[in-house]
Amino acid sequence: MHLPEKKYIAAFDIDCQNTFTPVCPDELPVAEGDQIVDELNAQAKFASLRLASRDAHSPSALWLADKDHAPLTLVPGNHPDVDVFWPAHAIIGTKGFDFIEGLDPQAYDFQVYKGIEPAKHPYGACYHDLANTLSTGAIEYLQSKGITTVICGGLATDYCVKNTVLQLKAAGFEVILNLAACRGIAPETVAAAIDEMRAAGVTIIANAAELA
């Protein structure tokens, strides 16, 4: 495929944390979620900048599932930036918050921490709210550096990756999704997410070798 000059390309590692891998089986493990590191590092070689996002949650978040609130059931009340209950995950200071082994925290030029506020649980890495109005600064950072193309990978394909990719595309970037650098929760929702991203104009590749 044809890529612009390296100086116009960024790589974005989306929520590549232990919490979304079998390393943390009691959180939100995604099958093979810990097996994407080589592809993430490979795609980063084509970019001049490397970004990362991380879920960074509070132990007092109001969306935490418990015996009275099952996961994926609706959170009651007027909380515009929370939709459903989730198991505790990516709590700051825990192993789940940390990057997957093999990713160097010092390798990133820009990092996004999202979901820090107890009453917010965003999915995309470009906005702190579900309405896509409160920027995390990622889009502005990319624009300030003259980036035109963003290569994405991360966890999970059908949630935070999809939302971040669509946010970047809506902001005017050319976006490439590397499927080998992602893992998803369920085959049917992954397929639907890929269809949605492709329909939005996102370029889908099988692996980083296609970038050569």
C-alpha cells in the first residue's frame, strides 16, 4: 500500500493493558489480548510518533458491577457519561492498569488516560465524554505535529478500538486499522465493527507487513 512520508504518520496503541488480557482473568480479559505486542511494535516503525491510551479507573467509579448490579446492565439515574455497569478493571495502581509486557511506557510521545473521573466511562481515546465534546488532546496533538495518517491497533476491536478509530476518522485523519495488532471480544461484534469502520473510510489491513 502507499503511505505518505514517515513524518506524517503516527501509530496509536489503544488500551493495550493487562486488564484486557488473560493476565487479568477477573477483569475484562480478551482472548489472545496479550499477543499483539509484536504487531504494535512493527507498525510503530512506520510512524514518526507513537501514542497510547489507557483506561485509568477509580476504585469508587459509579459504574462498578456488584451483586446488585450485573455487568452490562444500564446504570440508573442521570449520568450522561456512563452507560452500563462493568466489572472492576484498569484501576490505577493495579496490574491491570499497566501496559502489556513488551510495550515500553517510555516509547510513547503522547499518552491519554481516560475514565479517571468516577462518573465517566468513555470508550474512544479522543474524548473524555460519550458525546465526543470533551477532548483528551490526542486529536489536537496529532494536528499540531502535521500528522495526516494514523495506524491503529489495540483492545478491544469491537469497543475502544472501534470508537477511537471512528473519532480519528471523523477528525479528518486517514486511518489504518491493523487487524493483527487487535483482538476483539466476540466474532459477530468484531465483524460488525470492522464493517462499520470500513464503511467510514478506514483502511483495514491484515498485518503490519502490508505497510511495507
